Amino acid sequence: MIILGIESSCDETGVGIAELGADGSVRLLADQVASSVGQHARFGGVVPEIASRAHLEAMRPTMDRALAESGLALSDVDAFAVTRGPGLAGALMVGVGAAKAYALALGKPCYGVNHLAGHVAADTLQHGSLPSPCLALLVSGGHTQLLLVEDLAGKITELGSTIDDAAGEAYDKVARLLELPYPGGPPIDKLAAEGDPEAIAFPRGMTGPRDARHDFSFSGLKTAVARWVERAEAAGETVPVADVAASFQEAVADVLTMKAVRAAEEYGIGTLLISGGVAANSRISGLAAQRCAAAGIELRVPRPRLCTDNGAMIAALGAALVHAGVAPTAMEFGADPAMPVELISL
Ligand code: KG4
Ligand code: ZN
């Protein structure tokens, strides 16, 4: 069966096509993404209205490119899957409207699915089906979540999430402070390689004995970096940007990997999956590999292209739902900006 996935929850318009085998295996046939990230750069973050308009312009061309890449015609598609939430309301509506229109016109089923579950599903395109249970750490500009995945098509439970900024958001804000370009993850990652991660002891948020074990907080860390830089500037010192970047990155990597490994041990889970744009970070994946190896936990990190927002992950989730025999969504569905992670599809 051919499943076509559409993603438009943030600033990436994605169309992916996957083939579902009779044994439940998924094969990626096309993965096309159009990003409006360049249009948001001067604002230092995603501007919802700009993102929505960019989706509208990119939807048809991205669909055409995906079909061309797969060598298939629209009539070959057996089922559609689309991100219904969570995400930006106006942006989600573009993808949902497009998917429903294609499905109705072709008389094919459509699944309104959860973006977060999509991030988890992305890994099946590279490493095959997921063991049950598995623990997923989603880290991007919009989310920081620890998910217990018992069944990709049926049962995902949120163990914890950030109570303020997402991990990627912290990277973007700290980059702005250090006058580095947006998005801030890649330049900080690069600069950190030249700095000393132990130069400055930045706080490890939510790691106190009374803090929620599986939740995260990055806003205090961002403020600590701002205060440190302000103090250095006020004292007339040259700010050691590489040391600040390395020390900030160490604080993020330390907390994320420590909490993920601890949760895996607590729940007796043998596999940790890290996904989302921040999973591309060299220190986070490096430290996760080290700590997972020490704890005897298998680590799965999909390639960066599958980690960031894309339509392929939505196609992969759609394929998992079709394989599990889950009923498609009734055509009256709309976008749900606050769709809870427990709801994998509607
Ligand atoms: O998944 P993604 O492309 O989009 C969403 O936010 O959904 O993630 C983008 C985020 C940005 O905040 C960006 O700064 C961060 O991922 N990022 C990184 C790296 N590459 C991208 N953060 C740390 N290190 C990186 N190498
Ligand atoms: Zn995402």
C-alpha cells in the first residue's frame, strides 16, 4: 500500500510517500520539504502568519515534487495521513485542508495524526520497526518531551515535558544573545567545539530532589547565560563566546541525556530513541551514546533529515496505523493546535 503524508505544523511544508509491506515494513519512496525558515530569520523565531502563507504557496509544488520523486501518480496513493496537531493553528489548517481535498477527490481514506507520534515514527524509516516498549526523547525548536512508546499505533504516554522553553528554543535564544545567526543550534554546536565545556558552571534546570523527575526547564539556563554575558560586558571583559557556547551546550546535553537514561532505567526500557532538530547536536548525541552504552541501553537516532519536520514521518505513522488496522478519521475533522500526545490519530 502507498501512504502519502503531509506535514505543515510549523515552518516546514513536507510531503512524504511510503510503501507499506504486508509484513508491516515501511520503505521511503519520496521525501520533499519546503522550508520558510529564511523568512523568519530576521525575527529570531517563527512568525505564524508568515508560515501559514508560505505553506499555502508551497503545498502544491511540494506535492508535485514528491510524486515526481516516487515515480507515482496521485491515483496510486491508497491512503493519506496529515498532521492534525499539535502546532500553529493557521499552519496546520493548510495541510489538513490539502489532505482532505486530495482524499475526498480520490475517494481514499485520510488519517488526522499527531505530529509528536510522527517524530517517533520517523525512525522506522531508517532502523525498522520499534521494539516495545521504547523511550523517545523529542527535542526541537517547539518540543522537549519524554515519551513512553508501547505501541506506535496505539499507546504513547508522556512521561514529562518542558515547563517553559523547548531545548531548541533555548539554543535559538542563546544564539541571539551571542549575536549568532538563527536558527541557533548549528552555530552554537560549531563554536562549542572550540570552547571549554567546563569553563562556566551553568545551572542544570529541574534536577533538584524536589523537581519533577521527567520534566525539563531551560528558561533559567537561558537567563543565567544572559546574566553571565551582561556581567562580563559590564566589567569590560571580552566575552569568551566559545566557552559560553560550550558550557551552555554541556548543561543542555547533561540534563537531557541524564533524564532520558534515568527514565529508561526506571521503566526498565532497553531502547532510547532521540528525534527532533536538536538530535543533530554533536554533544547531545555523543553524550547519549556514552551514557546509553554505560547503562546497556540501545540508542537510536535517525539521520538529521528524518529528525527535523518532514512529511515522511507522517507517512510512516500513517503506514503504522494502516498496518494496525486503525480506522481512518471521519472527514469532518479539523486542525487541533493542542492535540494531546496520547491521541495518536483521531
Ligand atoms: O525539528 P526542527 O527542525 O523544527 C521544529 O522546531 O519543529 O528543530 C529546529 C530546532 C531549532 O531550534 C534549531 O536551533 C535546533 O533544532 N537545532 C540544533 C542543531 N541543529 C538544529 N540544536 C542544537 N544543535 C544542533 N546541531
Ligand atoms: Zn516537530
